[in-house]
Amino acid sequence: MPSFPTSRRLLTGTLAALVLCACTHTPPPPPQPLYRDISRQATATVLVAEPVTRLLKLKTDQGTTTWLRAGPEVRNFSQIKVGDKVTVTYNIAIAAQLTPKGATPIPQQLALDAYRTIPGQKPAGGVAAMTVETVTIQSVDTKENTVTFTRQDGTVDTAQVQSSEGRAFITGLKSGDQVDVAFSEALAISVDTPH
């Protein structure tokens, strides 16, 4: 067996230790981009249709009751009667990716959209909102599945992450990371009962 001088053995041992440390402390790869889209639809019967407040009390086919305020985008509200069947559709979508190094942050942008039926048609309407911006991660709690981030207007939000895709995404994040996020929500209501 060859014999190395003590200083050479020490240097070799130190280099080996550094290589092992570098291997064990290699940062995890950045998270893959996330896209999640959830849509829910329910059919319900109108129990109350209050024309002044535009409140609807609805009972779903499963027996759950809920109140819903129809905004001005729900044209022909006065045509809604007790006993009518309505369909309520709710959609939420999120896309997120780690901001590429050196990229300019996306300024906060908000887009709103609304639609409604023309006069004389069955009442229907919907509203949608989308926010796009780069946020800065403050902290990630993988036990509670939450992520706290600062928006460009300075507000700090904490989001509860429920999907497995979202949980996988936040495990690759750390404080100071910037993330490009697009978030949209849409709600639509239509009366199905013919008049």
C-alpha cells in the first residue's frame, strides 16, 4: 500500500470531505411550473328571489341551502321566480413558476370581465377576475401546507395549499424566491327553467 506524507493525506481527506459535503448540501432542483384548474357546478332550486336586494336563496339537489347575491351583470333578474332551476358554475385556476434568474418582475395586473344576457332572454350572467404578478416568498410551511408571500403593492398574504401539485411546488420554494403567478376566478349563474 502506498504511503502518503501526512500533509498529502490531510489534503486528500479534506478534499474528500468537501466533495461529500457538497453532495449532501446540493440545493434541491427548482420546482416545476404549476398549473391547477378546478371547476364546480351545481344545480339548485330558487327558494327566494328578492328583487330589491337581488338576493337568491338556493337549495341544491343535495339539500344544501345557500344565499347568493346576483350582481348587475345578471340581467333580467325580475324574471327569476321561486321554483326555477338555476345552474351555478364556479371556476378557479392558478399558474405559477419560479421567476427565471435575472428576469424583470411582472407588474401587478388585474383584469375583470362580466357578461350578461340580452333583454328578454332567460336571466344569466357571470363575472371573472384575473390577477397576474410576481410575488416574493416570505416563508413556506410544509407541515401546515401554507406559503406566505409579499405582493407588489406591499400586502402580505398567506395561502393554504390543498392540491398535491401545489404542495409539491411549494416544497421547492424558499424565502426570497420570486414567483410569477396568474390567478383567476369566475362565477356564472343561469336560469334553466323555461319561461
